[in-house]
Amino acid sequence: MRTRRWGEGSVGFNVTTSYLWFALTFWVYLETRSVLATGIVGGAYMLLVAVFSILFGTVVDRHRKQHVMLLASLLTLAAFSIAGVLYLVFPEEALLDLGGPMFWIFAGIILFGAVVENLRNIALSTTVTLLVPVERHANANGLVGTVQGLAFIVTSVFSGLSIGLLGMGWTLVIAIVLTGLAAFHLLMLRIPEELPERDASASAVDLRGSIAAIRQAPGLFALIVFSTFNNLIGGVYLALMDPYGLELFEVEMWGIVLGVASTGFIIGGLVVARFGLGANPIRTMLILVAVMGLLGATFTLREWWPLYAAGIWAYMALVPAVEASEQTVIQKIVPFARQGRVFGFAQALESAAAPITAFLIAPVTQFLIIPYMASDAGAATWGWLLGDGSARGIALVFLVSGLVMVGLSLGAFLTRSYRRLSAEYQGSANDTVVTAR
């Protein structure tokens, strides 16, 4: 019952932050029709996650987890409230002027409020270690993926409907109210945890402590690097998935399509919760990342909305297992007192990969690839594979990035780090079984 109630709180906070984040992306693209703008907004989000994650991890290790989650909710409430005031004070024309300062201030404040959600996510990952027996970590992480999927469905559908039917102003009002309710709900919850011991030698941003914890487990750094493979293609999705979807659908329908496709999160999370991740989660993760790359290379080969929607669904069904694989390994081989810093470091490194590709891909796609694919030369070269249409440039980017992802993930099987980390995890698992007996 206690774990279920924390899941309810997680859904509430995910809904409030993701709802406005999705709405901002939809609103910016519909009003500007700029792939560059959505790429910069998406890349900036991931860059902020990378910048703050190590600090977030240190905060999680030093404080009770409920207090950390409540802090995250209050910071988000403050950020969204400030954005609401800016929307009232300035006309929409100023807020949508990409060359003016108010667009970046307005978007940046909303992004900061969304980024703070990752403080809660890190705390939630360590809470699994605190509340769940070690042999059930993979299953619990699968349930976390299901919870996130539920939140994604709600936000996808309602963000599209909200922007399409109500506009950005009322969307801000709804986000502020929901965030306040989520903070109140967190006050009603309790989790049994002693006050964490403070490390007097650790700094406020304990990078050294994070690295020290990672170095204690052979191959753990390689696991984090392996996890960045998914974020490399994730940067492409940040920049291009919504523009491509909004070329195929009206904004209200695109939100509904994302919501339906997001049932993949739930199915994937439930599969992990029921069957686990196998004897070697690292192997499972790399295989699934290769499959993700293959999906990314093929789901835009034709401008058919069923192909795109099915590809997104399949991709999302794999995400919970990939995320749970990394979390399960860290929860097993890293001491609880340092897990927040390790999760924060991992999140920082992995998140840094997405803005690199998003910032690179968005302008290249906008100014080079889309015009090239609209030309006779592009149609003659790629038309046999990608067909023709207004979004064929985006399809070419998806194709190439997906194939790169397949090559990177399969190549990781050949590394010594993969073999060392697999042996470390399986040795730790065997020790746990012996101790339990």
C-alpha cells in the first residue's frame, strides 16, 4: 500500500510538469513553424537536466526523500507561477519573438520548473532501494516505468487539447493549480527513513563523491556510457518528433496519438514488473537499445501516420526496460548512502548527449536537409526509400540516426567493460542469493 501511494504522488507531479512542458513545445511550433525553435527548447531542457543533476543527486543523499520531493514540487510551483505572470504582462507576440529576450526568459522559466522534476525522479529511484527487497528491484523499476507511462498519456492528450482548444493562457492556469494540488498531496504522505548521515568532506555539488562511488564498481562508468546511446537518438526525437507529428496531425489529434502510443510505457513497464530483466540487465539494455535504433530508422520511411504511431508505441514500450536495467544495476552494486549522487551523475552524463544532438540536428535539418530533400536532387537520391512529402527531410534524419544507434549498441557487446560489468553484477546477485539463504 505504501509503495502504491508513493506511485500516486509520482503520477501527480509528473502530470503537472510534463503537461506544461508538452504544451510549450506544441505552442511554440504551431505559432512559429520553426524546427529550430523546438530543437533549441528541447535541447535546452536536456542541457539544464545535465547541469543540475549532480547537484540534485547530492541533495537527495543529504535529505529525507519526502522532503526532497516536496522541495521539487514547490520550486516547480514557483516557476510556473512566474511564467503565468509574464504571460499576463507581455503580449503573445513578444513571448513568441525568437529574436527577442522575452521568449527565452518565458521558455527558460517553464523549462526550469520542468527540470526540477528530475530531483524527484532521483529521489524516487533511491526510494526503491529503501522500500523494496533487492531481488524485486527490477520488478519495482518496471512499475515506476508504468507510473511514468500513465503520466505521459495524461499529459500528451491534455496538452494537445489544451493548446488547441484553450490556448496557452488557460494552460498555464491549469498547470499552476495542478502543481499546487500535487504539493499538498505530498504533505499527506509518509515514508520511513532515518535522517541521512552528512559527509563533512563532501561539497554542495559532490562530483568527487559521485566519481568515487562509481569507481568502486568495475565497469559502472561503462554502463552509464552505454545508457547515453539511447539519449543520442533521444536528442533527435526532442528536436524533430513533435514537428513531424504536427505535420501529420492537427495539434489536438497529435496529443491524442501521443497519448495512445504512450500505452507502450504501461505495457513495457508491466512486462518488466512481471518478468524482470533476465540474468544480465546490461545485455538486455543493449539489445533493446539496438531495437530502438532500428525502430527510429524505419518508422518514418513513408509519410503514413499508422507507421509513425506504431513506431512510437513500440519505442515507448522498450523505454521502461532500458531505464530499469540501469537503475537495477546501480541499486544492486552502489551503497544506498551514495545512490543519489551516482544516479545524479548518470543523469547528467546521459542528458548531456541529447542537447548535443538536438542543438546540432535542429539547425542542420531546418536549413540544409529539409531544403535538400525538397529539391530534385534529394528526391532523385532518396525518393525510392523515403517517398516524397513535406517531412521527408526529417525522415532522412531519423533514418541515419537510427542506424548509428544500432551500430553503437551492438559494438558495445565487444568491449571489455561490458564483460567486466556483467561479471560484477552477476557476482553481486549470487552473493545476495547466498546471503538470503
